[in-house]
Amino acid sequence: MWSELRVSSTPQLQISISPNLTALAMIADALAGRRRGLPELWRKAIASRVGPLGQDAVRPLAVPGSSIAPDSTVPRSPIDGDVTVQSQISALRDISPDALIKDLEQTFGPGTPPPHWRSAAGRPMRWLRGYASALADVWNATEPLWKRARPLLDREVERVGSGCAGRPRAVAGRAERAHRVRRARSAHFRPGVEHVRAG
């Protein structure tokens, strides 16, 4: 589930379903070794469906102590409506190698990226194809489960949304306090990073 709170004169809380986040979590768990609670049977099934190119592409996501990744790897925001996994895969396939290099530079600064991202920087088109392939293979293996679970997920979105209805100011106040605390904590590590988007 994806949620975003936009702080403005009229706070808005929008909740939507994002199968892309689920697919990314499954990639992280089954292929990159960052355990997210995926059942072992699913982990094995997903790992067996992803080819070598996809397996290689997800390795940078598994480096211990490093959770920073270029924006290219992060699913697009579903705020303006559901974003399908297929559209995310298409977007990855449409990214130019130069755009990935710029994304890596924006993420890690100019010069040589960290060791675990150097293979992507050295062969960006191969990495983009591999990551798109891994995402496609994971989604092909799990889409039937997602479709069966969709009515339950829709009910959960409705439940959470109705729980917040009528209380946007309370939600905004809590988010604003949390935002100030997070900004104070993150100022030493990543200046300028906003954790709550202001609209």
C-alpha cells in the first residue's frame, strides 16, 4: 500500500494500492537477500523464475548497510492513479543509459559510484535490461496472487481511508511533528532531503 500526505492549507491524505512496491519487496527478499518476510516457498519460486541477467542486476540492492539506490529502481508514485507493474517495466526499458548514469550521479555524487553500483555504471543498458527483466519475471510469477488478493487490499484501503476521514488536520499535525524530527535527524546525513512532501 502506498500513502502520501501532502501538507498544504487543506491537508490531503491519499492511499492507493501499489503492486510495484510489492514486486520491489519480493525482489529484495527473494533475489537480493534482504529478508522481508516472504514465505520460503515463494522465495524459491521467484528466485527460480528470474534469469541470470536479472539476478545480476538486483545485486546492488543487497549490499549490507546500504539502502540508497537510484530513483530508477523505485516504483513511480501512484498518487495520480494506480501505476501498473507493466508500465513500470516499460518505463525502465525506455530509460536511456545516459539517464541512468545521471541518476547514479544524482544519487551518489559525481565521479565513481560505490563499488556495488559500478557494474550498472559500466554497462547501464545491460543493467536496465536486467532490472526490467527481473521485475517482469517476479511479476509474472506473482501477479495471479496479487489479483486474488486485490479485493482484500481494496477493503483495507477503504478501511484506512475511512479511519482518516474527517481527521486530516490531526493526521497533518502528527506528520508535521514527525517531519521536523526526521529533518533534524537527517540534516547531518543528507541535507535537503524532505521526508514529507509539501504541496
